[in-house]
Amino acid sequence: MMRWVVLAALLALLGGCGGDDDVATGNATADLAVPWVDPDGDTPIVGALSVNPSDSTLFMSTNTGLFRIAPGASKPEKVTGTLDTPSGSGEVSEALVVRFVGPDALLASGHPAAGEALPTALGLIRSEDAGKTWTSVSELGSADFHAIETSGDTIAAALFGQAQVLVSVNDGKSWSTRAAPMPLVALEVDPSDADRWIASTERGTFGTEDGGKTWRQSDAIPNVRFSWPESDALYRIDPGGPVKVSTDGGKRWEDRGSTGGEPMAMTVDDGKVYVATIDGTVLVSSDDGRTFSDQVAGG
């Protein structure tokens, strides 16, 4: 997940660039294999990976935009959508955290680009057409969700920079608040049990069995990323790249392979493990995390 405080400085730099098809170097997106990486600029910030159930296209949210990577493709395509709200309208693409909740159906949160007539905090927004158009759901102007996870009718969304997770059981229209041990780096929810969560922080990994009411620390490894595609298949990737899998919700872990690079985001879908590393590379494993190859090479 991403640290959008760092992003503010990056957005100020990007504001002086060209249109949506440009990156900080001024080169057209279509001409670059990895448009979210500026070879002369800052390290890319990758906020989330999520796969569209309608066509298995991987979506990647970054500080320079939301990108779609079709199955087998090595060249990403930028997705820029429009958001209409009671407080204004504008384009959204960069600085988002996204999660698919159905075919072409996306939940997201984050910030608009500089100069757009939108509140700086987007709250929870939703798209039914894979990011082309968006509508405001709730918390517009007040919430910046750092992670958005779902299980059944439950949405759990961690607030950026705050030791709080908001929980909704009515599609994000209203929320209750849960206290977290500290601000969360990553959050995942058991797809078969909406009360069982796992989360990482800068001081280690924590779990809860009662929907965030009480927490217990399981290890001291910081900044872990997770993916929980099935109740008996919880994946994690630790700093440095080692991948592990648990069949019991994180009590015991089995070592798999390693990406060999520092992870920023992870997702697992239909037997494939996707990882984005700190240099902007997107790696994919088709053997349950044992070996990885580049899908999109980074900087």
C-alpha cells in the first residue's frame, strides 16, 4: 500500500507535465514499457494490485496513474476516469487504492490530480465500468482509505495514517469504527469469515478474529503485504521478497519462493501470484509463488 504523504511532492512535480498520456519525463505513455517509472525521477509508488473478474486483466494503481495490464501483455495501458460528485467533477487516475468487487466493478479511494474540481480526499468511490466513470459512495472530503477489503457484505477500509479501520455492511453507505493497534500498512479479510482479518504495520503483523474489536500480534516482521483469495489460502510477501502461504489463517506459514526484490503490492487470482516491487517491476508466478518472472520490467 502506498504512503500518499510522499505522493504530495510527486504530484506537485507531475502537475507541470503534459496531459494524461505523459509522465514526468514528457514522453508519451504509449512509447514507454513502464509509464509509471520515471528513470530520472523518484521511486514509483505502487498502491494496489487487483484483477478484473470479467477478463482477468490486472489493474495497478500508482502515483502516476491507474494502469491495466491485459493477460500476457507486457505493455500497460493507462486508465483515466471521470468522477461526478455534489462537490465538483473531474478526472481520477493517479493516487488511488483500488479493489475489484465484481466483473468491472471497482471500489477505490485516494486523491484527484492537482487542479481538478474535486475534494482532496475522495472517500469511497465506485465504478461499474472498470474505472471509466466513477460515483461517490460516502465519506467524500473526509476519508482517505489506505486499504479496501471485502468479505461477503462487509467492507473493511483502513484509514491512512490513523489507527482506525471503518467497517460497512451496506455497500459503504455508512460505517462503524474499529481501533487498530497502529496505522496499518496492509489489510486482508478472510473471504469466508468477515470477522477474521490480518494486518501489517511498521512494527509487525497483527490478527483479529472479531472484526477488529480485539487484536493479537503474531510476529514482528514489518511492512508485510498479503493476499487472501480463499479461506484456506492466505499469501504473504515479506521485506526482501520471500513468499509464504498459510492454510489456517496465518497461524502457520509454509515457505514458497522469492521475488528477490522489495515488494510494494501483492494479489493472487486464479492460481497466479502477482507482485509489484519497489522499482516498478510487475512479477507473476504460475506455480503458487515458487518461481517468478517479469510481466512488466521496471526501472
